[in-house]
Amino acid sequence: MENDKSNEELRVGVFVCHCGTNIGGFVDVPSVAEYAKTLPGVVFAMDNLYTCAEDGLAAIKNAIKEHKLNRVVVASCTPRTHAPLFQATVEEAGLNKYLFTFVNIREHCSWVHMKEKEKATEKARDLVRMGVARVKLLSPQEEPRIPVEKSALVIGGGVAGMTAAHSLAKMGFPVHLVEKEKELGGFVRNLNNLYVTTKDATETIMPLIEKVKSHPNIKVYLNSKVSNVHGFIGNFDVKIKPNDKDEEVEHKVGSIIVATGAIEYTKEALYGYNVYKNVVTLTEFEIMCKNKTLPKVKNVAFIQCAGSRGQDVSYCSRICCNVAIKNAINIVDNYDNLLGIAEQTGKAVEEVPVEPKAPTEVLERRRRRSSRGRGREDEEVAEEVKRGPGERIEVTIFNRDIMSYGIAHELYFNKAREKRVRFVRYKPDRRPEVIMDGDKLMIKYFHETLAVEREMPVDLVILSTPLIAQPDAEDISRLLKVPCGQDGFFLEAHVKLRPVDFATDGVFVCGTARGPADITESIEQAEAAASRAATPLAAGYVQAEAIMAHVDQEICSGCGTCIDVCPYGAITKNEEGLAEVVAAACKGCGCCGASCPENAISMTNYTDEQLMAEALAALKEAI
Amino acid sequence: MSSEGEKKPGSTGGEGWEPNIVAFCCNWCSYAGADLAGVSRFQYPPNIKVIRVMCSGRVEPQFVLRALELGADGVLITGCHIGDCHYLSGNEKAEVRMKMTADLLEMLGIGRDRMRLEWISASEGEKFAETMREFTERIRELGPNPLTNGGEDSG
Ligand SMILES: Cc1cc2nc3c(=O)[nH]c(=O)nc-3n(C[C@H](O)[C@H](O)[C@H](O)COP(=O)(O)OP(=O)(O)OC[C@H]3O[C@@H](n4cnc5c(N)ncnc54)[C@H](O)[C@@H]3O)c2cc1C
Ligand code: SF4
Ligand code: SF4
Ligand code: FES
């Protein structure tokens, strides 16, 4: 191992960050910096308001030059997001980036000990002492450059996957696009139209499907799944298996994008689902509209947040308010059309009995209101009722609150109101109920504003159920070694800062596989994922981390324990029967190091000595 | 490593004694879980200091023994849930190894309860905080590490 500075005097610099008030508000930061100055080997220490801001980084670089620092400790937030930034900074100042140590005094200290400033300050000092103990034992490392296979794999041929594949193809990279169904398009194929247009959904995405199919850089595998993935960024060996055959095709790719989408949640007996014939989900409704097989109806009710926001799943599915509004307007504007062929072919449900347009209390209220405003006039009331939606059809959207997020959507919400779509609020502790009264489907609900129990006859109940994770997301998760969150959707590397990256290098995620999103958002994410995936492909190489195992062959007895333990088969025996690490394959987990009976294996930057120095510093005040 | 001039914060028990605990957390799940606990502002006692390792499979039994020898009142090892290890199966190795270590601690009279292995995912911030609370409480019940009584150690 290279260690050209071993004889040099250790000159440690410590930079303690306030992170505004994030750390500074709960830890006495200046005193921690003062304390750092007292530690052996530390020749410079300072506190910064924001170490990661331009002046904070400049301060590090200046101090390295001015004080001839050869080790740097930054005590601030988490290495999982900020290590690369500080490593690049010390490198710019001419210091090998492996001579840097990160100390987390925000996530692991100030934010979790907010009510005990003194103790938090003491712990911050302990953590800094641990960092200094560690940094002194580090040695400079060279990172191996590993060549990259300049092609990509995209899993899932919905809007997101197709967009990502096409984007990469346009950049000149060969793409393998794998779709488990027999055609491209994904969930959109179920839909009637897409907000905020009235155009047929499949027609809308047809140009994209055509572009993908005809692009010379894209190879589409329909009816297929990814059956095996091995390797690491730049060098993944993937196997693609057709659903109906056993022969797999093998490819090497540099990046992988997961765009496997989501499915709609359904549950037996949720608001009468699958119990009563005319209770359907949003998607089933869209399919009926698309196929023009909508039964003749008079009263339609949407129930929003069916199964979401704490009922069955915890989250808000984000798209359903806008989707319900889209469909409500459709029903009002386009009812005859939706009936379409069904009517012609006589498949429509028999005529439903006409119900009063509005319950008597409402008529009563309207009468009172209008007579207050303009005198009396019963005729006026009658007129108002007649102007109801489409004259023939009443649409009610039961909701907890309408979230018509996005620039155009509030206007659509208003448009729906103008068209007399009724929005009736309910509270989660008093949800509407779908019941059967004789042979009539009814909704029993509590009218929040009027504070009365109500019943209303309905012909069709449409449940806005949430998008949920693909049932086989776990398989992909295992295959690619990427995590799924508590709700089953794929979990990105950082909720805020790295929305389309996985923690695993070279693997990215986009579209509804990541969580509910509409098409615009899925496309945004897909373009982002494609550009992230292209980065290593364009560079042509990746710099591997230097963190890896080294076997001291003087000590190795050739027992082979490490060979059995290594999950990557990264250790082989040389001619003398002694263990040898294959640098490009080793991932640096350290499992071999922990199991070698001879203690012949050391882990770069995580040596026994370094870890124990940290432990000692955690437990004692001297280092 | 020298033991001269060392001051052990409160390791002799009695009034004002505070458990001193080190946690070896794997980088990928449990360290991220600790970060999430922070981001979510889940509060826990400040007695635990985290040492980051790449994988729970990196932790050697000697690390645990040595930490106790150096004066730790408890040692925690956290990793990804079984099946979720970033390196496929490192945590399975850790499980076997740490079970052995616990048996050894029991045999040595230190007691297996001074050590704990816990799986915590990147999305389980609350579990991380809860584990820290519980383990600190447990160590508080157990009292100071018997190896450090009288302030002797082999450092
Ligand atoms: C009722 C309803 C109405 C909607 N209306 C609108 C609207 O009006 N406007 C709008 O913008 N959005 C709308 N959306 C949202 C829209 O459907 C999604 O945003 C979009 O489909 C997301 O695209 P995607 O590519 O991420 O996922 P998907 O469209 O789900 O595509 C994923 C693809 O991956 C494939 N796949 C899954 N697993 C695997 C695997 N293991 N191997 C290979 N392939 C796999 C699937 O077969 C599928 O083809 C609506 C959604 C619903 C439920
Ligand atoms: S476990 Fe240790 S002694 Fe055995 S082969 Fe591997 S390096 Fe050599
Ligand atoms: S550190 Fe992990 S990946 Fe590398 S050789 Fe050892 S066991 Fe294999
Ligand atoms: S990486 Fe977390 S246990 Fe292996």
C-alpha cells in the first residue's frame, strides 16, 4: 500500500460546521472547535457557518495551504450526501481525498439531542475526537479506473421507460428495453384520455411508442423479464428471459434504469367493491369509457382517497384528484359519446329509474337562498335544477379535500364546479358508506357542511384507489440490490437531493415505480434518469473506490475461508495457493477481513487499527 | 495506543454514571437509518457513538471484545435486514459471528446483554431511535461494565 507520507509530521485540520442553526442551535460549535485544537496532531481548527458553502470550502483550501495540513476532518452533516463535496475540495488543494474524515454532528447529534445542549456538545467533542483519531491513521490511496460498457438496460416499457430509453438512444448509446407485457405503453393503455386533453390516451403516446420501436439504438424485448444481474457500475452482466421460453440472452451494460411502474390498489368489499356490480375503480371506469361500454347512469359518485391516506396505505396517491376531476368533466361533457357503441349494440344496462335531481333538503335550501336574494319565484329554482350537469346526470365527488396541484388543474377544478359537479367533503372518521337498499345502490353519508346524515341513490360508484407498488418489485429489488421503502415503492438514494439515483452506483429509477406520479412527472424523472445513467457511459470509465481488501501473503496460510465468504467471488488462489484479491471485483465490504483466521486481510480505510482507534477515542478522552 | 493519562468519563459507576456505548453501523442501511432518525428529529439519549463500517459483516468478534476491554458499557452492531445487505450476505455472516460473540461474552461473565445486533433499514429512522433508547436503558440497568471496575484496563 502506498504511504508516502508515513514519515511526515501529522498536521490535522478540523472544520466544525454550524449548518446555520441546524447544528449551531443545539451544540456549542465554537467550543467544539476550541476543543479540537487541544487534540494531539491538530494544528488548526475553526468553525464555519456553512462549511459546504463557497466560503466554507475556500476556508478549507486556504487552511490546507497556509497550515500545511496533511489530514482534514470536517464535522458537519452526513457523509452519505456530503463526503464527495469535501473530498473534491481537499483534492483541489492538493491533498489525497482518502486523507479526509467525516464526522456527523448533525443527523447523529444536534438533531437527535435537541433538548440537551450540554450533552450534545459533549458528544460532538467525542465524535470529533474519534474523527481525529481515525484521520491520523489514514493513508493516501489511488482509485482504480475501470472501463465502462457503453450501453444501458431499461426495465419497463411504460411512458417512463420508453422516454428514458429513447433519450439514451438519442445520445448514441445502445439500449436494451425489457417489457414483461406483449406491448409497449404501460398503464396508459388502460386510460381513456389524459388530463388536460381530451385526446385518446393510447393515441397520445403512440408517437413515442413508434420512435422507440424504430430507433436503431433500441432493442425492445417484449414478453420478457430480467432474470439475472451481476456486476457493478459500468460492468453489469444481465440476462433477459422471454416469459414463454427458457433460453436467456446475455448482455453487458454500463447503467440500469428501473421504470417498472405501479398498479392500482383494489380490495374486496372496500366501499362494496366486488360485492356490488356497479362499484368500480378509476381504472375500470376509464376502461369502460375507452371501450364505450359505460352503462346508462343517472347518478355517479366518486369516492376519493379510497384506501389511501391512512385508510389502508399511508400516503396520498397524488394523481387521483386530478384524474377524478378529469373523468367528472368527461361524464358531464361527453356522456353520450361514452355510452357510444354500448347503446348501439344494446349492451347497455336497462334504463334506470329517474331520481329527484337533488334531495329535498337541498331543494329547500336553494329555494330559501334564491328567495332571499331575489324575492320569491319558484320557477327560478326549477330552472336552476334543470341547469344541472348534462340535464341527465348527477356527478358527486366525495372527498376529504381536493388537491388539484399543478398550474392548470385548479382551473379544471373550477370548471368542474361550473358544470355542477358536486364536491361533498367527508372526514376519515365518518366515511361515506355504499349500501344496497332493496335492489337500489345507495350512498349513505354525513354532509359535513350541512351537518346531516344523508342517503342518495347511485347507479355507479367510482373508487379513487391509490397506485401501489408492483407486486414483483421485491424481485427487482433483490436482483439489483436496491431497496424498496415501507410502502413497497423503490427508494431513491436521498429523498431530497438524489431523486432518481439508487444508493447502488449505476442504477437509477423513474416513473411510478418510485411512487405515484402523473405522466408529465414520470417523463421528467425519465429524462433525469437517462442523463444520470449516461454520465458514466459518456465518460467511458468509472473511478472505483479504493476501499478494498488486501491480503498479506506473508501471513496468509491459504485456508480459503475468505474465498468462501466473499459474496462477489473476488478472491482467488494464486499459484502458491495463497489468497489474492481481484481489485475490479472487490466491493470492500470487509467480510473476508472479519473472517480470516490469520488476520492476513486488511481493509483500505477501514483497518482494524483505524476502527479500534475510533472506538478507543469514543471511550476515553485521550487519543 | 497508550493508556497513559487516560480519563474514563464516568466508567466507575455510582452517582452521575452514564453508560458509554459504541455502535458499529453498516454504511448502507443502518447508518442511513440513523441519518433518517436525525432528519425526522427523533430524539434519543446521547450515550451512543456511531462508528461507520461498510457492512455489518466487517465487524469482528475482537472488535466487540476490544471495545468492552477499552471501557464500553455496551456494544451495538447494526446492519441491513436479512436479504437487504448491500453486499448480498454480509449480514448473514455477521449474524453467525455475533451469536458466537454473545455466547463468548456470557462465558466470560460479561453477559450477552452488553452486546446487541439489530437490523435497521434506511427507512426505519424511528426504529433506530427506539433501539438507541432501549439499548441505553438496558445498559443503564446492567450498570457499568465489570471489566472497567476500579478504572483498570489493558489499553
Ligand atoms: C386511473 C388512472 C388515470 C390516470 N390518468 C392520468 C392522466 O389523465 N394524466 C396523467 O398524466 N397521468 C395519468 N395517470 C398516471 C399514469 O398512468 C402514470 O403516470 C404513468 O403510467 C406512469 O408511467 P410509468 O412508465 O412510470 O409506469 P407504467 O405505465 O406502469 O409502466 C410500467 C411498465 O413496466 C412494465 N413492467 C413492470 N414490471 C416489470 C418487470 N419486472 N419486467 C419488465 N417490465 C415490467 C409494465 O408492464 C409496464 O408496461 C393515471 C393513472 C391512473 C391509475
Ligand atoms: S482467510 Fe486469510 S489465511 Fe485463509 S486464505 Fe484467506 S487470506 Fe489466507
Ligand atoms: S472485501 Fe468483500 S468483496 Fe472484497 S474480497 Fe473481501 S469479501 Fe470479497
Ligand atoms: S451492508 Fe448493511 S449489513 Fe451488509
